[in-house]
Amino acid sequence: MTASGRSTESQRTDARRNRALLVAAARAVFAHHGVDASVDEIVARAGVGTGTLYRHFPNREALVDAMFEERTAELVEVVERALTCADPWQGLQQLLEQMIALQRSDRVLKELLMRYPPREGRFGEMRARIEQLSEQLLARARAAGVLRPDFTLADLTVLFWSIRPILDATADIAPEAWRRHLSFVLDGLRPRAATGSAVPPLTAPELAAAMQCLRTQRFSRRSAAQRRPAQ
């Protein structure tokens, strides 16, 4: 390799390292200060210059997208592992436990999923992959007779929403309390516990509208709290 070739490869290595440092720094800063934290703190933690940040991420959304992609890849792996379980019920239980555990241990992931609606492109494709695999998992459990037949993918999404307040309320008091609640939920998902419901599951448009409503309510309250003067 020529000196010019070595120099180019070195520059590419430096660029990859700097990008990884910035994403890691953003995760740490966002976890401590929230997603609205100053980019100056991210740059300082990464040990790079502001120009380096903007060469990789021209705006905050680009940085958030990079974090989305990294974390969403982990969610895909969780669903894929659940599908490898020979026992359909065990696979479903593993999915729920690992997805909730990820949210509990990664405040940034929970914040990003709530704060920023998914956009098209790479993240949209990964989200569709998660939904496809999750539907396969549910269909397999229903077919095996271990999951109540009226439980849908929309119900699974709402189930995850129902756990979030418990995670928030018990994080510093009893971090594993959510597991007790989940055990009750799992009992209710078994066919023998099913009593049927006159209310149908949310349609895709209804689910999207409900998510937007939840997002608006949560962050409107947070903004109001931040504006309220200290007593």
C-alpha cells in the first residue's frame, strides 16, 4: 500500500472511531440530562471538536437516528432469539421479559422511542422487521394453543405501554417490581384465563393516533414542569 493509501485508510479509521465515540457520548449524556441535552456536553465527553460532530451528524435528528439504528438492532436480536425457542410460550415470555428489561436498563432507549416518531428509511425497515417477527411469534403461540386467540400485535404494543409507568415509578425503589406485574399479565394471556372482550383491538391508524396522543401528553407535562418556577 502506498503512503497515500495508508493515509486514506487511517483517516477512515479515525472517522469510524470518532463517530462511535460521539454516539456513545450522546447515549451517556442523554441518559443523564435527557434528549434535549446540550451538544457541547456530547462533544466534550467524546473528546472531539464541534466540527467533527457536525461532519458526522449535521443536526440533532441525525444523531438521534444513529442511536435509533444501534438500539433497534438490539431489539431485532431479542425477537429473533425468542423465535428460536422450541417452546412457543417460553419464546413469548422471553420476548416480554427481555424487551422490558432493555427499557428498564436503558433510559435513553425508552426516551427516544417515546419522544421521536420513527421515520422512513433504515429505522423504518428495522421497525417493520420487529413487527414482522413479533407477529410470527404471536401466531406461533396462538397456533400452539398457549396464547389466547384474540391477542394481537396491537395488544402487544399497548401491553408494553402499560409497563412503562411501573418502570418509572419503581426504578429507584424496587427495580425488579415490574416482574411481579408481568407475571400477572402472562397469566391473563393464557387461553384458560381468556374471557373474551366486546372491544376489538386497536386498528393500525388508531394505534398510531394513540401513540401520538401519549407522546403529546407526556412531553406537554414535562415542558410545563420545566417552566414552573421553583417554590
